[in-house]
Amino acid sequence: MRIFDPHIHMTSRTTDDYEAMHAAGVRAVVEPSFWLGQPRTSPASFLDYFDALLGWEPFRAAQYGIAHHCTLALNPKEANDPRCVPVLDELPRYLVKDQVVAVGEIGYDSMTPAEDTALAAQLQLAADHALPALVHTPHRDKLVGLRRTLDVVRESALPPEHVLLDHLNETTVKEAKDSGGWLGFSVYPDTKMDEERMVAILKRYGSEKVLVNSAADWGRSDPLKTRRVGDAMLANGFTEDDVDLVLWRNPVAFYGISGRLALDTEGTPATGATHEGNSILRGGE
């Protein structure tokens, strides 16, 4: 089983996670930029973070045979903080980087006017840079949030087929599917989807344009949830080809819109032992 996790926050995870993911079949990941758990205080904090997603984290992933790409954006939560909004002016020089395969996460957290503005501006940035967009649908008032998201997408220059609507569930999947966008589901303990619910959605709505992710981060989460979904699909009568479509070919097709996805059958080419003079081996020369 080959697996592409299209939404996982590996800066929050350990090298043990990379090792376990590779053993489970994960050969590629996309890491969206997101909130760090405490407020940033300036755009400079974003820039250091973006640089890490473009440099150190791909290096770290490559040590375990996993290809790492990223999406960059001002996330919805921090779009409400005037100290952070100027990072929008810095994004264009980052969006031309080869490792960046989409603009994201963008979308809604609390559905404020500031979030409306940031979402519209970043959809335009995606269109300007010929990139798709990874859209975070809110965790509260999900259907209202999805509809508000779709309204902004329709008013943008970005076609809906270049938009991945993430964090969907049973209440939002039908309208998201009807929009023509790609459908993202986060299988995450306690607060989002689980394997059984994901299988039920696949049985009802099919596998076309469906992406399943772990969204693993610094919270209680599991970077092997994609594998668990694949196993649950097989146990419920789906074929290996069905699993490959959901866990590999669909994310490759969506992020491939960028023209920047660099994959081979084993994930990623070999890399050097250090990145800018640094190694993952602490205490070594």
C-alpha cells in the first residue's frame, strides 16, 4: 500500500513518526503552514517558519524516504491578528518556490470579516501563481462555514476544481461535492473523522476526488491514520485499486496541478547527511 498524506504537520512530530510512517507505506506528505498553538507576534515569525518548511523539514523527511512538499499562507486564525496580516505582502516571493504545491491553509476559523479579506486575497494569490488552494473549513458551524467559503471561491479567479475543501464531514460532504471542488477528510481522534465514518462516506459518495489525511499535529493525533483508513477500506470490501486512488492517486492529481510535485516510486531521491551544516543526529560531528 503506497500512501500520500496530503495534510500533516510534521514540524510537530518526531523522527520516530517518520520511521513508523515509512514502515506503514507513507512515501509522500504535504505539510500546510498553520497556527503554532500560541500567537505569533510578527511576520518575521512566519518567515522563519516558511523557511523551515522549505528546507529543514524536507531534509528531515528525506532521511526516512519520504517526499515532503508544503503549502504556505496566512492561516485563518491568525488572519484576525493585525500583527500577522502583513505577511500577506511577503507571500508572493515564497509562492514561487519549487517545494510549494498550493496556497494554504486558508479559509475560516471564526468566520470574521478579517478572515473574509484574507481568504479572498489568498485565493487571488493562488490564481496569480497558478497554484491550487487548500481550504480549511471551520470546526464550528461547519455547513454555514462551507457555504460562506464556496461563496468566496465563486467570486474568485480560482476555478473550483483547483480548490481542496478540507476537514469535511457528513454534514458538508454533499454540498462540497456538488461544488466541483476536491474533498478532504481529516481522520483525527476525538474531534474529526474516524476510520468507520470515513468508510461510510466512501461507500455513499464514492472515491472520486476524495483525499484522506491525518492532520497530525501537536495535539492528540495519529500520523498513521491514513494507513488505518486503507486497512478499513480493504476490510469493508474496497479493492486495492480503490485504496490506491484515495491514498495516492487523488493527492498526486490535486497537488500535481501546481506542476511542482516531485515524486518517484520510493518517495524521494537520496539526500546528503546535513542541511546547512546541521544533522538530525544530535551530538555528532
